[in-house]
Amino acid sequence: MSAAADERAVLAANEAFYRAFAAKDVAAMEAVWAGTAPVACIHPGWQALAGRDPVLASWRAILTSASSPRIACLGAKATVHGDFAYVICYERVEGGYLIATNLFVRETGAWKMVHHQAGPASAPDDITEPPAPTAPTVH
Amino acid sequence: MSAAADERAVLAANEAFYRAFAAKDVAAMEAVWAGTAPVACIHPGWQALAGRDPVLASWRAILTSASSPRIACLGAKATVHGDFAYVICYERVEGGYLIATNLFVRETGAWKMVHHQAGPASAPDDITEPPAPTAPTVH
């Protein structure tokens, strides 16, 4: 696979993570994370979680909570080093922005998340926001 | 190199980062970061920095500032995937704790930092603190 194709595949895996998060889809979230490689996760303000069971339990708790935040990923950039990759991106949540580092490994041919850290950030100034939804135009 | 030796070498590179930080040693900090691989850095509350020049400029500004924080690294755990590795650790600073993800690549045989993200964390409850300095015992 070419470097550009690897980057696209990593960004697609990153998008799958945020799609599962936004849709509160526990099964899709479980599929995003590596099944064999050791995984870890640092939610904003939490201690580090290590191991697939604690990490996925945290996601089940977040996704099934009534206060699960609305989230959108912006400005994702992927860097690939062989079978390992990281993505840096902003997360727009209610009340502001977070910034995240997401790590992936290639596992049985697919890019799988092995670590996620998100923390508070100032608003990105070099990212074009998707346009806000507007009322339908009358043609 | 065995997996255990790789982990030790990665943890040594991580310690070199915090030693440079604590000693405000700009040259040592420059030596910690990769010279060829693309680098990035997310300081707490900042936007992401990308590229060796902006990242090292940020460290020069931090290390030469009168308000540069005192810092100690605690509970570092390394995970190695081939020529890529990440360390999760706590940072004890004045006023509380941060938690960090530090990424390393093997570059011309040595582990070099390619990314650092630190953000606020609750106090670690599973880490033994080094003992506080005490007055010399009279023998």
C-alpha cells in the first residue's frame, strides 16, 4: 500500500472512531479498537486506562450516558510509520474544543486504535468549519 | 534487541526528555526530538504544533521562561511496536498533575521523540511517590 493510501486508511479508521462516538454505537466503537495489541485510553481529566476491558467499559459508560457529549472531528492529520500511525485532530464538543492524539496499529490488515488521549485546547484558527445547517433554500 | 531491552531504551529516552525539561537544558531537549521524522507537540491548552522548528521554538520559550514549571515524571509505561513506541506517564507539576502521551521512533538506532501531548489529570492513585527530601539523618 502506498504512503498516501496508508494515510487515507488511517484517517478512515479515525473517522470510524468519531462516527461510533457521535452515533453512540457501542458495537462500532468495539470494532474500532485493537483486539490483540495492548490498548490504553486517557479521557479528559481522567487517569489512564490500560487494557481492552477497562477501555471498552469506559466507552460503553460514556456512549450509554444521557450526558454523552455531541462531538465532531476537525482537522485530522495522520502520520504513518510502518505498521503504526498517529492522528492529531480537534474535537468540537458543546462548550468548546478538545485536541486528541489517536494511535493506530495495523492488525490483520486493518488499522485499529490502540490509544486515545483528549484534552482541552484553544479553538483551532487554521481549520475551516463545516457550514452550520441552514434553512432549505427555496428554488 | 529484545522486547524488554527496547522498553528500557524507550523509557530511557522518555527520562531524557523529562531530565532536559527539569534542568531547562535546551540543547538536551533538542537532542531528545527526532531530526528526520516529522514531529508534533500539544502543550496543555495550546493548539497543535507541527514541525521540528515550531516544536523546538516552543520548548526554547518554555525552558527559558522564568515561569517554566518544575516537573517530575511518574509511573511511565512504555509500549513498543517495532520501530515505534509510546509512553504514558504522569507529570507532577506545581498545583497538580498532568498526564502525557509521548511517541518515539527509532532513528539511526536511537529512540527519538516525535510527539508529546500533555493535559490535566486527576492525581494517580496507583503510583508510589518518591519520598520527599528530608533533613540529613545524624549518625
